[in-house]
Amino acid sequence: MQSRGNAMIRKAGLFTGLVMVMALSACGGGNGGGWFASRNATVPLEEQDAVTIYQQGEAELENGRPDRAAALFIEVERLHPYSEWASRGLIMAAFAYHEDEDYENARIAAQRYLDFYPGEEDAAYAQYLLALSYYDQIDEVGRDQGVTFQALQALREVIERYPDSEYTQDAILRFEVAFDHLAGKEMEIGRYYLRRGHHAAAINRFRVVVEQFETTSHTPEALMRLVEAYLALGLTDEAQTAGAILGYNFQSSPFYDDAFRQLTGQNLAPEAQGEGWLRDIWQQTVRGAWL
């Protein structure tokens, strides 16, 4: 993302430089003209042109002050809404807010860009920034999964609406990480219940992982924990079937070794038995329709 922002700054800066050279040429050697006035810090923003304000925003970014940069970029859009710099100011405001970790305002600016400039070339980047503003907060939310779901939804928008953009591959990778994070939270809660002997509650959590997050890295452990929980309840058919699924898909996993020891310790084998939701999973596995 940093490289994208720098590229945007460099691109816009070149154009800004050309405009300023033209302004200097137009002013000639007069008494300060527009260029001199625009450099005067005492001139109110309301009296400055869009290019000058935008350039100040760039300077604040380069000097490591994204909060000030964001405020200036927003002023470009507010004071010069009909100029070509309005959209540039808005997308750079979203970027600067995100750099400042002001995620709420980053989302607001990015969404505003999407609302007003959906056909512009930076629409994909706006959607990507909006998604990042959720994604970068995932580790801060404890057991609250709301922001993770929002990140997934926003990342899916990047992937589906802008499949050919330069941000799509990164969005796919982040989507997989966020999806894995949700499964990890289910596992965390399931383990909590299991440690306290609440086996039925634990099974419900591990079942969610197996049924809804089967492509994540947590599935082998979820199946092993199901073996453990079902054995504790004396439900041997379910335990054996969970072990069979684990062995069929993840035989090289240490979780299968653990499940195998648990089952054989009770003279059981990892074989599909009985009926129920796990038997359905087993049948899908054998048909190649699972995972």
C-alpha cells in the first residue's frame, strides 16, 4: 500500500510541478503574483487554488504528518469540488487517513470517492482502502467478529467488482487470512468449552469450522477435537467418523496421529460409522465434494 501511495504522490507531483512552472511563466517577474501568494503561509486556504493546497498535502505526507495531509486533501475537495483535483484530493485523503490509522475517516473518504467517482481509475483503490480499513483492525477486536465480517465483505467487493485490478491478488490473500481468522476464533471458543467440560458447546463450535471453514488451516484440529469431545460423551460412532474424515484428508497431520491414539486407546478405529452430519461429510469426502 505504501508503494501505491508513493506512486500516486509522484504522479500527481509531476503534474503539479508542470502547473507551477506554467504559473511562474505566466506571472513573469511581477510583484509576487499567484506563485508567491500561494507560498505565503498567511494566505487563507479559501484563497488558495486547488493545486497549491494539494501540494501542501503532499509535503505533509512526505514529512510524516498524514493527519495534516488528510486535512489538506479534504480541503481540496471541499473548496474546489468541481475541479479535476477534487477526486485526487479525496482518494489521497483516504490514503492519508489510513496512514494515520484513522480508519473510520479513511472509510468515509473512500466510500465518498466510490459514491461520487465510481468510474474513475482509482475506484478500485478506493474499494481496496475501504477493505484495508477493516482488515487492519482485525487483531484489535478480541472476540468481536463484526469487523472481520466487514473486512471479508469489502475484500470480496474488490475481488468481484475489480477482478483485473492490481489490488485483486492482494485482496484474495487478505480474504483468506481474514477467513482463517474467523475459523481461529471459533476454535478458540471451542477449546475454551472443551477445557471446562462443556462438550456439547465445544462440538457446536468445531462443527462450524468443519462445515463453514473447511478450507482453512484449522480444519484438521477441529476434526481431532471432535474425536476428543465425542469420546468424552461416549458417542463412539461420531468419534470414529470424525477420525475417518481426518485420516482421509489429513493423514500426515499430527492432529490425525493424536486422534488415532485416542481412538485406538479405546479399541476403536477411524472408520465411518452410524448416521448424522459427520457421515454426510464423510460421503462428500469420498465423492471428492468436500474440501
